[in-house]
Amino acid sequence: MPAGGYFGRALVVDVGDRAAASAPLPLGDDVLRAYLGGVGLGTWLLHRLAPPGVDPLAAEAPLAFVFSPLVGTPLTTSAKFAVVAKSPLTGLLTDALASSRFAIAGKLTGNDAIVVRGRAAELSVLLVDGDGARLEPAPELAGLPAAQAELAARERFGRGWQTAAIGPAGERQVLYATVSHDGRHAGRGGLGAVLGAKNIKAVLVRSATRVDVHDQVAVLAAAKDLRTRSFGPATAKYRELGTLANLLAFNAVSTLPTRNFTAATFDGAPRLAAEELHELRGVARNSCASCSIGCEHIYSRKGGGSQRMEYENVFALGPLCGVSDPDDVFAASARCDELGLDTISAGGTIAWAMECVERGLIDAPWLRFGDGAALLRALDLIGARSGLGELLAQGSRRAAEIVGNGSIAFAPQVKGLELPGYEPRTLQSMALGLAVNSRGADHNRSGAYEADLSGEHDRLDGGPAHVAAAVGTEDRAAVMDSMILCKFLRGVFEDPFTEWAALMASVTGWDLDAAELRTTARRIVLAKRVFNLREGATAADDTLPRRMLETPLELGSGRTAALSEDRLRAMVGGYYAARGWDVEGVPTPEDLAGLGLG
């Protein structure tokens, strides 16, 4: 009998030979209790199903849609799922989370995960419901934006289906293409390219059953309490202005990356700030499925229409590229949505190319910092993989390897994944989190910037306190991403691991406590590390671009923000020690034996 919240099985579909098999997922300490769901379970599945050294775009490379034990419950923000695969951008494990009705319908197909392998003979869609899986040719969807593909699929197959689709960039295997659904995106690492390589335009799911919880009364009480707390001060910023509220705040403390990380403040920031846009262009506020926070803020666009804007897409397509006109940034964000491009990687790669043009390394005089029309032109070329876009579709690391001439030193990436909107030299806990994270430069799997901005330690002087902050935030993220709950709820939990254990216990019936969940967090972090080591990662990858380690920033406060290689290496060494790994970042045989990956 499955534990509450689980079905105890994954559906593995080979779209090449049209075969599907249900694989049991043991409910005990070795799998589901050990890895929970979401990112944790996805990591375990990739260990089992991805051949060592597999090309991420090969037919045999698996891509997993992974659900959680909380999805389908009334707990706020629980309608989330993870997409997990080996990244074509980094060559390492990648995962991306998304919120939508796809999560609920996908789980209620009767599976804890849906794994896609193989390559369809022609552009197709995969349908999964209570009757299993079937493949349908869909040549009419070729070239459509994901949102239009969703509408067309619903019209063809019926309104009961929920759809996750790729855009033109995924079909053309741009290495940072996204998977999209309900206007939301599983954005980072090129998961859309993996699906495109399988000739799958969309995955459709339809509810067919229900999933039970252990203690319905306790779950309902917890849901009511969590909903009440979600309206409190810990989430006020997200409700009132959305994540874009970070823009002016980060600019004020010199941590807003500008013009490819050559500066940490942007003179044009006020024009792009939530405060101004809210007054002049704010038209609506929206929520993800099953969410009571409502962080999504929608703004009017010049010439008609509207656009959802977040801090990360504004940072990457605005300050990072030197663009201050909100209409240009809105248009660029919309273009990324239409093409199915990760805005962070797109902006980071274009900003790198703009600097290459300035230095005479790329012959494209039209591509200049601050030029919104040039930004849009570059995005179109990337989506089409045409001209300069063929180079930029590779991401900044691979493009720098092709261009050479030392351009890798200022390519804004870690392990091949472009940096998010946090300046490492002025946020040194975050610098460590970015350097060691398994996914690459990532703000969602390491929220160490919280400690830097808390005032609890000197954010410009990395040391042991910064190591502890990086480890702690990474562990908390590992659990939240596996249960799955939205990170915007993190501030409402006073004693997170204890409260999370109680939530999980009410759903599953397991006798969980905080100590066990802390062990689970470390297991998930370790399993990610082990996968990457298997795929060739080394301690040398746990670093930052040379620019961050060799070029200090002079701040308006009169201080200098400098992050030397020696300081970063010392913090990385402290991180390895805190994890119980050796000086090369390799776990002990005893730790490996406890992962249950054999």
C-alpha cells in the first residue's frame, strides 16, 4: 500500500519505439522517503536511467517530469513539478521547477514521475493519462510558440488536457531553450532542447485518479495555517511589487550586474524599477495554480498587449545589456517567451557578445550595449540559429571557446550556466553558492544572498560565516525543491525543518522529524554532486569567471569589493569540509554507500 501522497511508480516512455513501462519506486528508506520527490527523486532517476557519459541530446538521454508528495493537496504553492535531465548547456545534471495545472494533472495520471526517452520519427506530442501513454504526430505545431502550441493541442485533443510545450528554440535545439506551460517556464539548462532532440513538441497530461493523504484533517489544518501565514510580512514584497522590487534595492547596494558585470550599478535602473512601472504600467496581478501569494505582476506594453515581468528577466535583458528603455526590455522578454529561451542565459550570452564586439573579437558592429533594437535582433538570430545566432545559441562558455582571445575570462557563466542577477564580488556568500552549485551559476538552488543582505556578516569579506550560510541555504533549497514548495514561502517558516517534517508526516504517514529531513537534504546535495563527478566534473569547475577574481569593483561607499582566487578557494575548501568531502570535493566511500544509487 503506497504511503500518502505517492503512487509508488514512474512511467518510462520510449517515444522512439512507442513503448511505455511502469517502473516501481520503493517507498521505504531507499528511494521515496530518501529522496522525497521533485528534484530529489529526479536526481535518483537520472542516476538510474541516464547512461554514464550520455550526450544530453542523444535519443537514450532521459528527461523526467517529476511530481511531489504535496501536489494535489490544498497546501499553498504545492502545484509545482520538476523537469530533470542532463543539460546540453553544461553537460551536468540540471533541474528546473515550474508551477502550473500541469503539475496537478501530471501527478493524477497515477505516476510520481513521467520519463521520456528515445526520438520520435517525426514532430509529435506525447499524451499520458490513466490509460497509459500514446504518441501522436503533430507536424502542424512546428515553429509555433509554446503558448500557441498549447492552445492548438487543447483544441485538437480537448480541454481536459494540460500541456507543457517547447517553442521554436527548443525545436532547433538552442542550448538554453525552455519548457513552457500556462505562461510559466522550466527555464534553465536547456531542457527544451532535450525535448526538441526527441522530436517532442509537447507533453500532454490528463487527470485520471486521485491521490490519498494519510491525515486529511491535519493536512487541511496545515493548509489553512500556511495560507494565513502566506499573507504576512514575509511575502508582502512579492504581493505588492513582485520580484522586480529587487531592482532598485540591489542597485542601491551595488549588486546589480551591469554591462556584462563590468559595473554593479546602473544609471537607468529607475526607469525599469517596479515602483515606477507599477504606477505607470501596472495592469494586473496574478497567481500560479494553487498559490495564495500572487507574486506575478503584469504590465502594459507599448502598442498594446501586456507582459509578465520578473527581476531576473529585467536584469538580464536590461542592465546586463545596458538597455534602460522599458519598452525594449518588455519586447525582449516577450520575444524570449515566444521563442522559448531562458532569459538569463540569453541576456548573459548577448552581453558577452556585446563586449566581444567592443573589443573587436566579433564582427557585428550593430550589436552594442544599450541598443534595444540590437538586443531584439540578436534574440531573433538565436531563435533561428542564423548568422551570429548560431554562435550565440551555444551559450557564453561554448561561444567563448570558439571565439577565443581570452574571451572566456569575461563569459558570465559557471559550469556553462549563465550568472543570475547577483554580483558575486559584493555578495560573497552568494559567490560561494554560485561556484559550488551542481547546476552551475544558480540563485534558486543556493539562496546565500539572503545571508549577505541580512547584515549578519560582512558581505564583502568572505570567510567561515559565508561558508555556513551557503551550506545552510543549499540544504533548505534541496528539501523545498523536493517536497515541492515555492521558495517565496521560505520566510514564513520559523523552524523550517521541523515544520516541513510535520507537513510531510501529515501527508505520508511517515514518522519524520527535523533531523531526518536534514539528512535527506544532504543526501540530495550529495547525489547531485556524485552525478556530476560521474559525468566528468572536478574541483576545478567550482569557481567563477576570471573577471570576478581579478577585477575589483570600486563602490560608492568608498569600499572596494574584491574577491581573490585565494579567498574563493579557501571558502570552497571550507564548503567541502562542511560536506565531509575530501580536498578535491570527492565524497567518502561511506557516504556513497548510503545513497542507494546502485
